Amino acid sequence: MNPHILTNDTIVAVATAAGAGAIAVIRLSGPDAVTITQRVFKGKNLEQQPSHTIHFGTIRDEGKIVDEVLVSLFKAPHSYTKENVVEISCHGSDYIVQQIVKLLLKQGARLANAGEFTKRAFLNGQFDLAQAEAVADLIASDSALSHEVAMKQMRGGFSQEIKRLRAELVHFASMIELELDFGEEDVEFADRDQLRNLILNIQRIIRELLKSFELGNVIKNGVPTVIVGKPNAGKSTLLNKLLNEEKAIVSDVPGTTRDFIEDEISLGGITFRFIDTAGLRETTDKVEAIGVERTLQKLSQSSLIIYLFDITTTTPEEVLSELQELNPKKLPVLPVANKIDEASPATLSAFDNLQDIVKISAVAGANMDALKDALVEKVNLGKLNTQQQTIVTNLRHVDSLNKTYTALDDVLNGLALGMSGDLVAADIRRALYSLGEITGEITTDDLLDNIFTKFCIGK
Ligand code: GDP
């Protein structure tokens, strides 16, 4: 058992989302989970039932039936938290759920803190820290790729890679420390060339992992995408088409789309978070001016720009100059010509020389597939092989990897300068510490609190 843990109390929380559903699940974990449930349950004697069984019965408040329920039993250590766990499936009314939780509290359970179930699972050795974090990512995953990456991390793919690197370093650290025991005798157990090669190799892998975060961040958080263009270019219409719902206001009056509507779609496994804007028109209108200011602000928050223009009223030269103007940061930008349903063949062909351009009709929904393909292509995840590659999605891990990298640089410098073994060993230990933070071999209470309070209650 992990020395961190002192759980002689039993926690309870609702595991399902609030609001009426067909069923809700209330979860208990701790030594008295079964005993406490038994006190409010009428049916079989739960304490005499084996693990991994389900029992029908009623929950009663001093004889009065609160609900008919199913009780699932998971006895320690064969449960999510490795403690006794009980899951009560009741009817999904908030009232019933509250009544049952109240009864369980009265019988000695205490309300769980955010993430406490998963924290207990981690502390009891069910999985390491990176895997625990992946549980939260999995629950939050909303696209095929974010699901795949979280699942892989939860199953330990990422952890294994970190642990492997760590194990190799531990070996060298202990060799060098062994040398120190021999004091003056000038022995070298740790081959310095081998150590240098190992460190260079680990640094290479860390660089790859850090680079993968660009992708990991996109996969986890989506691509903030902005649609810009003059008023009446058809931005709202396009957004509507893409979202397939009437979420943006469509209007014939120029510049009426003043509110920002953020929404998401998933294309090719990637989430695009759309940010609608009020257009880029120079204006004296006050309300609209705020809109323009916010457009520029939104531009600075986005990673991908769709530049939409009305092909019937815009020249290729205008398009080129606007593309330059609106994109000082050189973000990926997709020029999209709209209203091809009203354009003459001559107008259409005038744009043939523009690179990467997609021509659509937002109203008619023409060429939407080409547009979607082009969007996915812009993010350039096409070449990504999520099966093979380990992808970092967590900023905390990025931080630890950076610290490891710096410590390894110090080791390399120490070796180059022929520094004494104790100093080199200290730098290796620092690298080990940072690597260990990722999987939780090294933890502090602050670190754990920081991670688990971001979970919801009940997880
Ligand atoms: P926004 O100001 O850029 O958001 O433009 P809107 O989406 O409000 O569209 C302005 C006008 O252009 C509306 O009357 C739309 O119906 C019309 N519109 C949008 N897309 C198309 C299109 O593909 N073809 C045609 N003919 N009209 C369009």
C-alpha cells in the first residue's frame, strides 16, 4: 500500500451527470462502503454477497421506500479504487438521488471531494499519475482522435515510454554514486561515453515528445478557427451550414452578426472550434466598431483562419491584399470564395490562379466537402500516425519534460567539463525527479491537489 494513503473513511458521490435521466449512479468507496449501504438497503444481505455481483432491492428511509435500485458490489482490492466500492443505480431523478445520498451521509459516509475516487485509485496503485490524468481526458474527449490519444495514455502507453527512459538513467545514476563510495580510488563504473550517448538519445526522444504537444494540444483542445471576411460575404451562412444548425443570425443587413458564436465541429477526427466575427469592415458605427476590435482580438486567439469573400463583388487583387493584411502572424489561412451560384464562368475562372482556394456556395451547400477536406489538410494531421506515435497532450507533462531536458543539458556540460561524480549524479537526480513527476513516482501533496481538484466530484 502506498504510504500516502490513510483512508479509513468512506466517500460517496453521484457518478452521473445532474438532471433527470433514466437512471443515475451513486458511488461509494472505502472500508465501510458495503456496511453503510446495507443500513439503508432492503434485499439480500450485501455483506455476505461475493464481489462483482448485482442485487435488486429497495432503499428505505425509516421504513419508507425511497426507490427501487440495483446495487453493484466490488470488493477490495478488485475495484476502481482498490477499496470496497458500491454503485447504486437508482431512477434518475435529482430528488431521489439527493435523498439517497443524504441517507448514506447519515449512515457515516462523507461527500467525496473533486477527483477523490481517481485520486484514491492512484494512491492505491491502480495506475500511475499520467494514466489518472488520462481518465479525465477520456471523459472529456469529444472527437475520434482525442478519444484515441486519451485511451492510449490511460492504458499506459505514454507512461511506459517515460518509465523506460527513467530506468536507463537510474542505472547510470547508481553507477556514478557507487563510484563515490570508493572515494579517492579513482574508479569509473559508469562509462562516460555511454552515459553521454544515453543522454543525447533521451534528449532526442524528449524533443520528439515536446514537438508532439503541438499536435496533442490540437487533438485535445481543438483548433480555434476564425471565419473572417467583409459583411455579407456569407460568414453566418457558412457557419450555419457547417454547424448544420441555426446558431448564427443570418441577415441581409450588412454587419448585423455582432455576437460571437463559438461552436465546434469534428472533421477527420479533429475538433474545429469556430469563432464567428462581426467582419473586418472599416466602420464608424459604434457597435460595429467594437465588433471589429473583437475580430482582431479573436484573430489573435485563433490558429486557423477561413477568409471568406463574395466572389461576385471581390477581385483577386483585393483578396490577395486582404490576405496579407489580416494575417500578420502568418497563421494557416484558407481563402474561400462564396456565392459561386451567382458568379459567371468568367468570374469563376479569374480566381483560378489563387493558390489553395476553395469555391463554394454556402447557401446551396455546394462544394462543402471540398471545404472540409481543405480544413483538415490545413491542420496537416494527415500524416499523423496516432497508433505509432506517443503524443503529449498535457501541459503539466510538457513542463516536466522541459525541466528534464535542462537538467540533462547540465549533465552533458558537467561531463564535458570533467566535473566530479557527485555533481554529475546530482544533475541526473534532478532529471530523474522531473521525469518521475509525470508518472507520479515523485509526488507532492500540492501536485496531487492541483491535478485532482480539476476533476469533477464523482470521478
Ligand atoms: P455575413 O455578414 O458575412 O455573416 O453574411 P451572411 O451570412 O449574413 O450572408 C449575407 C447574405 O448573403 C444573406 O442574404 C445570405 O443569404 C447571402 N448568401 C450567403 N451565402 C450565399 C451564397 O452562397 N450564395 C448566395 N447567392 N447568397 C449567399
